[in-house]
Amino acid sequence: MPAVLPPPRTGPGSRLLDWEHLVRTEDGEHLHALLWRAGPGWRMVASAVLGGGIAERAWVLNAQVAHGYRRTDPAGHLAALAVAAGAAGPGVGLMTAAEVADPGYARDGEAEAVATAGVSVRGWAASPAEGTRGTAAPGTINIVAAVPVPLGDAALVNAVMTATEAKVQALLDAGYDCSGTPTDAVCVAARAPRAGAPAHAFAGPRSEWGARLARAVHRAVLSALPGEPGPPPAGEGHRAHPAPPTLA
């Protein structure tokens, strides 16, 4: 039986992604974090090291860590940071060595996205280099997006694809010759099913909510990216691409 939940906040001035800015001192450095206390009634899909997969989650933490991060327990580290911040229940935890104090934010309709981005280590997904095993370094482009409607499991996965495509489009629009960084992470939140609100089956870029999500992620990533792209990393060749269409 669907849970009886309060309706999502909507209307001018209300945000789904209402972030708190946190500051801590760790290893002699002042580090920032963003915490979204979503509360009950949210299902999230995430590629995050903490709370990844598809499940009901109550918060999302995007924590900055020091460059050269060497801890081997990132999930435990994130969980401890969340507890210290008073986050209750299960949540999602993302890491990045990039600055998170001034994230990119965008809203399209009632779809919202927040992005933090550092692109010093970037490249193309289909690289000739061999992959590695073990825990990856902290994510560099972290995207958190939310829609105020329920999405089915397949639609949640579809939303991750849509957000990733929008991220790549933003990188190319900004002049970056890459598809991302090796450790990018994404989290998409949707309302849990409730009476009178059946789950949407699609979230591709031409679906009702996927289109809004794509535009929000595109603008959030553009806003979060550093100014002028530097030269591509060694070993990454240039790939020409046609200019994407201008969105109204």
C-alpha cells in the first residue's frame, strides 16, 4: 500500500534542494560540505559510495575532502560526517576534492539540480587505458537532482542516463574536450509513490520530467564548471563535435 506522505513543496520561492552549508577542519584544512535534509518520502538512485543503488533515502551529503585523499573507508567517513551533522536515517554520501561552497544550481519547471565540479583530471569514457580495481578516488563532478513526482525503478535509471547526457553536453558547450572525469557521481531523487500519484514510467530526455531534468542539470553543471578549460590531460586526443542546438 502506498505511503501517505505530505505533498512536495511547490511554487515560487520554494526549493526541493534546500542545502545547508557545513564547514569542518580536517587534516589541518578547512573543508566544506553540502547537506540536503530531504526527509521522509523520497526514493533515490545514486552511484555514490555511501547509499548507492535505489532505495528510500532521507538526506544527501556532498562532502569536500583534501586533495590526495588516502582513506580506505570513504563510506564510513561519510557516514560519520553525516552523524556529526545530525542527519537522521539512511542517506546518500558523495565525495569530491573540488570546492563545494559555491555549487551550480538550476531549476526547470519543478525539476532541480545542484552540481559541484572540478575537471583537472578529465577524459573520455572510452579510453584505451585499462581500468583499475578497488575504491576510486573522490568524485569530481557530483550532480544531485530532484523531481517532485514519483518515478518507477526503470525511470530512475533512465534519469541517471539523462543527467549524464546533460552533463556531457554542458562540458562540450563550455569548451571542455571530455565526457567527464573518472570518478563522477550522480544522485537523482524522486518522490515515493503515494495515493493519487502513480509513478512515471519514463525519464528520458524527451519525456515530460526527463526534459526538465536534463535542462536543469545542463545549466547547473555549466554554472559549476571553472572558467576557461585548460589543455586536455596527456594522452587525450581532441575530438571534434558539432555545436549542439541552442535551447530556448
